Amino acid sequence: MSITAEFLRRPLMTGAVAASSRRLAYAMTEGIGLEKARLVVELGPGTGVFTDAILARLASDARLVAIELNPALAARLSATRRDTRLTVKQGSAAELATTVGEPADAVVSGLPWTVMPREQRKHILDAVTEVLTPGGRFTTFAYLHAAWTPPARHFTAELSRRYSRLERSTVVWANLPPAFVHRATHTP
């Protein structure tokens, strides 16, 4: 099963026509302290491109909890990744505090923020803020071609209101479509 097949079956749940590139995965995991993290949460791991990049940076005694809404993608990720640091949970990102049960040093998100309703997006961002440790990092990406749209502008404004520090990466051209990364720091 490919991400394209899942997109065609469930476009609002999947949110992407093609899997993210390794270069975008590198940009998503760069500079957010994964090497020193004890617990990392991944939202919407899909086919596992970001999962692999996270695991490559994690210490041997760290943990990664990946929360995937799509049951087919969650089952595939569980079946294809044999790393004891990884736990895949099928469920909603909005319930991540309950699902994880403890503070996380970083949250890496592949969720399709601009296609979800504003209230759902707010609820998930509240959950991310709740689970992050002081100084914890939140990273997600946006497609370059959609950055000017009202949903994308609203999302960026929500991040700016929630986080004391918000950075935007350079464009990752080696992705279909090209994208950039938002990196935010949680300081309560």
C-alpha cells in the first residue's frame, strides 16, 4: 500500500499525494535536540519517512511514540519497523496527552494542518502544547505552494501565538511538492 493509494481512498485523512522525501525528513528532524531526547512523539507518521529519520537520531535508550489515525498505515508501520524504541498507536493526535501519558521532549508532525477544520487544528495544537516539556520542540512542515492560502496563514499565526520562538527553514526543493519546516520552542 502506498501513500498515494491511501490518499485516493481517504484524501482528507491522508492529506498527501506522495510520501515526503528523505531531505524533508532530515530538515524536520534537524536542530530540535532529538539526540538528547528521552521521549519523542510523532503525529501522522504515514509510511514512516519521518519515523526513520527520528530513529536515526535517537539515543539507544530513548523512546518514540508514533500516533497514526489511519488504521491501515498504523498497521503497516508496526509491521515494517522492528525497533524496540518505537511504539505505534492507532488513534487521534488530539488525544496525544492521554495516549502518551507523560511529557515529551519533542513532537514531530506530518499532519495535514491546512485541510483540517480550524477547531480540530486548535484542539490538536492544544494537545501538543500540553504534552511538551519546558524547552521542548515542535516541528511540522508546510507546502510552499499553499503558504499564502488562508488556512496556512492561520496555522502560522496560531504557531506564533503559542510559541515564544518560531523558525522557518529554507525551502526543501527535493520534495514533491516543495516544502519548508516550522520549528517551534515551548516556553510556558
